[in-house]
Amino acid sequence: MGRYSDNKGPGRQNGPSASSRNRPGTAKRPGKDAGDDTSRRKPGAGMKQDLSKTALGHEPEKRSLKQKPKSSAEQSSQRELAKKVKTARGRKISSTLWLQRQLNDPYVMRAKAEGYRSRAAYKLLELDERFNLLRKGMRIVDLGAAPGGWCQVAAKAVGSDRDKPTGKVIGIDYLGMPPVDGAEVLELDFLDESAPDRLKELLGGDADIVLSDMAAPTTGHQSTDHLRIIALAEAALDFAEDVLAPGGHYVAKTFQGGAGSDLLDRLKASFVKVVHAKPKASRQDSAEMYVVAMGYRSQAKKADQEV
């Protein structure tokens, strides 16, 4: 019995036997404690811990991943997309939609960046580019001039600078408007009988161009709105025939369908060339167009005066 004391007798040692201690693969892995059981952790356990911390009001551990900085183009596009009406409270739906469209209109943004008072300035710029209307030294009348975008374009084109004026621009509007560099603004109703004579006195002679971007308030009824805009265009033509020099031009706003038959007949009788145009700056969903009459016939003016 004493022969087996090395295994079961008093000389037995607690723990693994010498043979098991030296057995390959049974040694502890370096860097791991005996109580470390991370190798047996179930997938997703870390995520559950973070979620539980968040539920208890603790913020989860922040990751050290660096976010890629956004490019200036991405930031710019985000700024443009963020242009929304702050509040629609107290506004009609139509007013809110109009304001939303204004905020995101490229011509409105461009006018603001280039110092024009309205997007309408680009309509006259395009008409001038197509028909070569504005030249240095001209005398120009802008009817219904407020807010002044067309006056700004005309003043730059004809050279009506205060230092070395070569042309003259007069804007007329019964509502009045702030001064425009290079133009004279009259708070006047052009339908007044004294308006033509007063205007020619200020111009120092007859006008080379009469411009009209006037529009009556729309009703939503197409036929009524068309009649109103044609009535304004006819009134502007009456004024133009009183103040235009021979060879002068007339530009007026109309609606789709162009000038009415009576107005068109008058224009063809009094001018060498009459065309209709819709500038790109006019909104595509708008019915507005422009009639451009060039080469005023002086004999027509004399015949009218004789009658």
C-alpha cells in the first residue's frame, strides 16, 4: 500500500498533477486573467450595454472615429435647401407658396448678389441683348418704374452717370420709389394730361424709348386679366406717341395671346417692326410676354396730329 503513496497517500499535493502541469496546451494564455470571460461573451452584448446605459440616462462611450469634413459645395447646397418660410402663421397658402418660390428663385438670388432691385432687370437685359434696344446717349422713359430694376439697367446702358452723363433716364410711378443712381424719378401718374409735356421738358426733347413693365393686379380670371394688361399697354402707347422721337422704340408687357388685335394694328401702323418675346427670366408658368415695337414712323405721328 505504501508503494502508492505518491498518488493517494499523505504526500499527495492539491491541484493538478505534475504531468498535467507539463501537458502541452494547458498553460494559461498570456495577458488573460483567470476570471476574464470576454472570449465567451455573446455577440451584440456590448451594444445592449450601450443601449441600457442610454435608457438609464448615461451617454454611451463615444467612438473615436473621425467624421469626414463636408465639402464647401455640400455645405452650400444644404444652405440653399434650408431656405424655407420660417412661419406661415397668418398667411394665405398662396402667399406662403409665392414667398417660398421667391426665396429659391435663381434670378432673385442673382439680383440680390448683383445689386438689382428686382429680378425683372434680367428681362430687360435679355430683350436688349436680342433686339439691341439700348445705346449710349439715348433718352429713355420707364413707365410704372417701381421698384426700379429697369431704370438701373437703362441708366447703365445709356451712360446717364452723374459725372459724365451722355444719356437720360426718367422713371415715372405714382407710388414713388427710392432714388436710382443715374436716373431721375418722378412721383407722377403718366395718365395726367400734363405728364407728356413735363416729361419732354425734363428730357430736353423727345424720348428714344418708352418702356412699360406695368401690370394690373390679377384676378385669376384669364380673360379679365388679359383685358386689364392690354388696357395698360394701350395707355402706355398713347403716352409713347406723344413723346417718342422718329425711329424710337416701344416695349410693353402683355399676356399670352400677345397684344390685342386693336393694339397690334396700331403698332404695325406706327412702327417698322413689331415682335413678341418671352425672356427666360419670365417664369415659365407665367402668362406674361412683351411686345417690342421698333422704328417709330414720324409721318404717322404727324397724320394723327393733323386729324
